[in-house]
Amino acid sequence: MFEKDTIQLGIAPIGWTNDDMSELGATNTFEQCISEMALAGFKGTEIGNKYPKKSQELKKALDLRNLEIASAWFSAYLTIDPYEKTEKRFIEHRDFLFKMGAKVIVISEQGHSIQGMKNKALFEEKPYFTESEWVSLAEGLNRLGQLAKDKGMELVYHHHMGTGVQTTEEIEELLSRTDENLVFLLYDTGHLYVSGEDLNYILNKYISRIKHIHLKDVRHSVLKDVKEQGTSFLEGVKAGIFTVPGDGDIDFLPIFQFIAESNYRGWFIVEAEQDPAKANPFEYALIARNYIKILTKL
């Protein structure tokens, strides 16, 4: 389905240890995480909170397992803080990823976000940006995108549940306000599905700006409960709203077929926030790897 060497396949560490809920996977070590990633047949990873903070130490551990760093999450606060405050942290983040050989930088605006709040209903209390906040966000992202470009890297925006850029309308607003040569899109199947968006519409319309892809599946029955009960994002994760591709209700075949026929070159990152006590990370990594291989031959 895919031409040789067009797609790199990785997996995020959040299935082993959750960055937002430290109690999930607290006993799982960094070494266990990356060893099981490699054993499951993945070639890349994003960075989790247990990863070494020194580039040489991290690179040595990854090289032993033939793994690469694809990217890492960066929280921006462009809508509520002075730009300079975000820029200082961003440059440090960019430079570390550059040392690790990453080509993309994942960014998400966390101003007013409820994604990390256990007492906020995911669908009822979602934030919305004012006009001035949209201006600050777009201008700030363009500046950060230029800083990424200065290093030969690309800034990819992560639309996310519980934030001001979640829906199709908000994604389109963001992309219309930012420079297409400086700000790109991270396409996340799970967040689009949970939000109720048309996965194929976003993919088809914005494939030229999609530079990074997160593959996560969704258990529709759990999503239904989250909506009916007014559950928070974090409680939804603990309940099992997300899972790996092949274990939920998303039809990935047309997604893979369209991407294969496009000019997309880059990473597929399996990313499924789950409670590792309920969903053994290695077992689910294998489920995802085998499913993707069957559908794509990757």
C-alpha cells in the first residue's frame, strides 16, 4: 500500500506511563517502556516524563534498541501569557529535539484548557477563544514556526479534546490564520472521532499541511458513557475511551488508503492513553503493530 521508506512507525510512551496522571503506570520504568516498544516492532517514540533529560543518555538508551525520537509534546500558553514566556521554553524544547534528530515539534495551546482537570466535564465545559486570543495564538504560532524552521524543523499543531482548538471549525480557523509555510497540522484520529468530527474531511482537505500523524482508536461505548455522564477527559481516559488501532470502532482502512495515495512522508505514531493495569502496554503495542501490518504491509 505504501511506497518504501515513506512512513516511519512509532509508538508513544503514554500507554506505559501517563504524563497527566502519574498514578497510571507509576511502576513501569523507562527501560521497560522502550524495550517493549522495540520488541513489538516499532522504530520510533515520542518523549515521556520518565525519559532521560540529557540528550546523550537518552540517545544511548535508544540506540541500543534501534529506536529514534520522532517528536515531543510542547504546551503553549500564547492566549494567556506574554509571547516571550512561551518562546523561552520553546527554544529549549526545540534545541533538545534537534539534538535528538527529530524533524517535527508537536505543540498544543493549553491556555484555558480543561484536558487536565478531573472536575471539568469534557463536552459541557470546553473553552472557546476570543478574537484577541485567536490573534495572539496565530501570531505566536507563526513566530514559533519560524524558530522551528530556522533549525530545519516543522511545527505541527495538535488539535486536542478539552482545548480551544478541538472541532473542525476551530482547526480551520487556526489554519486560516497561520502561515501555511510555518504552521502545520498534527492529525489525530482519536481526538477527531471523540469530538464528533469527520476524520476523512480533515484528512482530505488538509493533507498538504499534515506533517505528523497520531493513530489512536476509540471505544464508542465508553465515549457514549462519557457524554451521558458528563465525565472529564482524564476520567474518560481511565475508563478506556481510547485504545490502539484495531481494538476500537474507527475504520482505519480508508484513512490508510488515502494517505498512501498522498504525498505524506513522516511518522505514524500509535498513541492510546490507557490504564496499563487494565491494558498491558506490550500486549496492546503488539495488537497495534499487527493490525497496522495487516492493513498497510508496513
